[in-house]
Amino acid sequence: MNSEPHTARWSINDSAKIYSLDNWGAHLFTINKNGNVCIHPSSNAKQSIDLRILMDDLIKRKIKPPILLRFMDVLQRRIAFIYQVFKNAIIENNYPKKYQTFYPIKVNQQRQVVEAIASYGKRYNIGLEVGSKPELIAAISISTGNDLPIICNGYKDNEYIETVLYATKIGYNITLVVEKLFELEKIIALSRQLEIMPVLGIRVKLSSKGTGKWSTSGGEDAKFGLRMSEIIAAIRMLEEHNMVPCVKLMHSHIGSQITKIDKIKTSLIEATRIYTELRKMGIGIEYMDIGGGMGVDYDGSKSSYFSSVNYTIEEYANDVIFQIKNICDEAGVECPHIISESGRATVAHYSVLVTNILNTETQCAMPDFEGQLAHAEKPVPTVRKLLDIYKSIDRHSLREDYHDTQQLMLETVNLFNLGYLTLNDRATAEWLYSKIVLKISTILEKIKPVPEELQNFNLHLRQTYFANFSLFQSIPDSWAIDQIFPIMPIQRLNEKPDVMASIADITCDSDGEITSFVGQHGRSKYLPMHKINSSVDYFIGFFLIGAYQEILGDLHNLFGDTNAVHITFNNKTGYMIDTVINGDATWETLKYVQYKGPEILKNVRSNLEKDVAAKTVSIEESSQFIERLDRMLLGYTYLVDKTETG
Ligand SMILES: Cc1ncc(COP(=O)(O)O)c(C=O)c1O
């Protein structure tokens, strides 16, 4: 990469290519003629929200970055899209029954998100899937009875089961899925005791496994589900208590983000075979719930890599409908209604975290040792050798000089540690090294083929861009499982981004750095970025983070929830801010670890009073300090210096 920008020769299409935008953007994100990223809330390409303008407007409203932008129209668009794709597959395959999505709320339990999904999804008969008592209460609080069906998965105690039974009694459309045989014993006992007949589902443990990071959710060793022998035992138990007619649903789930379509097909075949056998045994199952797993192409590579998927939603839906119909027809068994618990595919796209770049590693000017070297009578031998290399290196001496430079830099540190080099000598060597690296990379641009050991050489030029966010809070899967999320600047995309960068967060953790990105030709070890001007905000966006990230995020270094803004498209004004949710204030994150704001102030004040009495601190100094702490406790946990626009 050259150091000079080539604005004239660079177009927004070039930017779209290097960030692979069209491959992961799902027709939701584009770049406008001003070089800013836009989001399209509907399929009408003219309707768009310019993310850079939006950020500037939010900052004018004194909402500080990092800001989680939640685009509620995108939720609506995804729900409608998934439904339509299944509807098309049903028509194409002449499938006699219906399709229904149950949104698994573990993927993102935020009340406004679940409410929006329930409200938009009404016309598609969407339901909610829950996996714990708190999630059950959340779903019940949103449902107004039988208008929002609920499926209950997860381990259950008596309290969970009883609540579901009472909810059934008063008219909720709620299905209790048996995850374990011992759970069924409890369910039978409680329903007999309370004289309430539940609607039951049976989760089956398929031998088929998914692929990718969550493959252990399926297969013989999976945590949940009944083996075939347990299913037979369950039926016997239910028969004994005349409860077989309660069973209306069969559930299976082989993992999230299934990357290969053939694994999906295999599991569908197995699940449908079990369904047909159960139907032949007289079990009146009406619904086949195929669980989650429909993946998201985060890196846009359309591959079976774990951040991608090698199929489209259309292909997924077609395979589901086709396989189920085919096997049911072969077995002469009535087809079931089909349910999928697609979480990730529903919500991943709706939120974008945008934050400001605070600084770059090389932002502070490095001293120039040129003059000093010119006047030095006799540089130390290590520095002199590096200087010789710098002056003479060319394409013919490249490899040898590269090896010698590496050796000399090791020597520099050793000699410094032994006391033979001064700090100034070492700094000069460091400066020469950076000059040699630049020269080598210029030479490498002109030679082909590049020697094998120098193929990744340009990574020496990678700069660290410090972004105002916590990776552990906002994109925890990037750290926990090396998940790749699309990341790109949201402005200046009509300029060539000349800098190769890694993105570091503001936690004091060396793991808080991203060095793997979505690139033009697959994964890339750097993100193309523009040189930043410290007086103008430069924002980057982290995309497709709506699934799992918001709830899995943690409080590393006590960086809390970010500010969140719910936005909808508006024909007249472009956009409307529906809700602003303030991020955690410092006192709130401290409270999670048992520090209470008023107590903190009380303790500091009483300590300072002793100093005031001893006259080592003045009354003014003491009260100013308390005031400062008070302000900080009420303030944002992220850095708030640099929002020039506002
Ligand atoms: C039972 C169940 N259903 C649905 C899901 C959601 O899966 P996804 O987000 O891949 O659609 C999960 C997640 O692992 C799950 O365990």
C-alpha cells in the first residue's frame, strides 16, 4: 500500500470490494455517493439512512460513542424475508402444511427487541422460544394470551413446570418441551396433581451433528434430548397416565450457525424418520420443530468456514420443506407443520456498533534521527550496519539484508541490556529499522513472485488503531471463539484507505485487539483504514452484531453497556429516534462489584477530612476532588474526550 491517498482513482465501488460489503451486507448496507455507509430499512433502495450523518446528529444530541444503533425496520425486514422464503418453498414443493418461526429469545432478550419481533411477527404467527425461568417470564409479559405462542425448552424445575401448567390453564398457547426423561416424571406428577393437561413437545437427540463451533449441540453426546430408547420409555410413561394425546410437537436442534447444508439435510432426514415412526405409533404430533442453526454469512465468503455458511436462506428453506415432504410421502404419513427457531438469522443484521477511533499507534510523531546521524562522528557498529543496509538495500540484496536486519535488531536489544548501547543508540536503531521496513515493502511491490518468507511482510506496516469500545462488552464472540464480524469505516469511502490497521479496544487486555477481518479475498490480517485527522471524528462500524453479543458481553475493566439508540426510517425526515437507552454510568458498573456510589463518596470524604484537619489538603481541594468523583460516577464508562462534531 502506498502512503499517498489516490482519491481521484478511488471509487465507492472499490471500497465496497475491499470490505466485501456486497457479500455480507444482505442488501441492507451500501455506500452512498458521499462515501458514507447507508442502511436500507426496506427493499426500496431509495430509502436509506446515512450512518455518518446519523452519528453526527446523535453527537449533537449529546449521545456519546460508542453507540449501539438498533434498526428496528431491519428486524421487520428479516422476519418478513425469512417467512416469505419459506412460503415460496412451501408453494414450490406443494407442501400441505404451514411454516412458523419461533424467535429464541436467548439470542437477544432486550425487551424492545422481543416486543418488536412479537409485534411485527404477528401477521406471520411468530412465536417465542424460551430456555429458562427468566426468559419464560419475559415471554409471558409480552404475550397477551394465545396470540403469541411460546415454546419452553431448557432444564426445568417444579416452579418452571407449574407456571407453564397454570399458563396453559388460563389460555396461553404454550408448549412444554421434554428435554430429559426425569423432567417428564415431574411434568406428569405435577399435571396430575394440578389437574391441568399440558401441551407437550419431545426433544429428540439426533445422531447427526452440525458443523462449526456449536457442533456438540447435536450428536449422541449432546446435552439435551431423548435417545431413541428414552423416547420409547417416555411414551410408555405417558400411556400409563393417558397423556399421549398431550404430545403435539417433536423438537430437534443440532447447533447454531451450521455451516454446511449437507449436515442440515442429514439431520432433517433423521428427524423426519423419527417423526414418521412416532406418527405410525399413533402419537399425534402436529408440529416438527427443527430448532435453530440457520447461519449468517458474517465474512461473506459463502464457505463452510465457521463465520460463514455454504448455503443461502432460500436453499435452507427449500431443503427443509423438500426433505420433510419427501420422507413423509415415502412413509405415507401426514406432513407436519414446520417450526424453525431461527435466532441468529433473524436478529444479527439489525444492530451496528459505531464508535470513534481515538488514536493510532504512530499518531505521535517519531523523532527524526537523520540529522543526528549525519553529524555523528562514529555511530556504534550496530547502528552503522543498519544505516549501511538502509542506504544500499535493493531487490538483489533484499533477502540477505532482511535477515541481517532481523539479526541486528536482536543484537541491539542484547547489547542494550548488557550496557553497551545507550537509549539513544537503541532508539536510532529502532528508527532505522522502521525506515528499512518501509523500503523493503516498496521494493516488494515491484517484484513477482514475492519470496515465500516475505509474503506477509507488509504486516510489519500494520498500525494499531485504538477504538473507543470494549471488545469483551460489545463483540465478545470475537474474543471467545474468534468469530469474525464485518468491520469498516463508515465515512470517507470515496478515498483510498491507505493504512493497514488492527483494531485495539480500550481494555487493559492484550486480547482486546482484532487482527482478523473480512477482506476482499477472504479473511485478512489487516483492516484498510484512512489516515486520521485528530481534529475530525473518524467512526468505524461493527456490523451483524445483533445476535448473542448484547447478552454475552461482560464487564471487563468495568466498561459497561454502551449507549443504545433505536431508530426507524421516516419518509419525511429520513429517520426517527424511537428510544435512547443510556449506557451504564460508572456507578452502575461499580455496583455490580459491590461498590456503592454514596459509600465511595462518604469514605473518600472522611479520609480527606483527616488531611484537611492536618492541613495537608485545603478545604477547596477536598471539595473539588469530591465533586470530580461525583461527576465521574454519574458519567459514561467509555472515553468521552473526542466528539468534535457535537
Ligand atoms: C434450542 C435452540 N433453539 C434455537 C437456537 C438458536 O439457534 P440460531 O441462533 O442458530 O438460530 C438455539 C441456539 O443454540 C437453541 O439451543
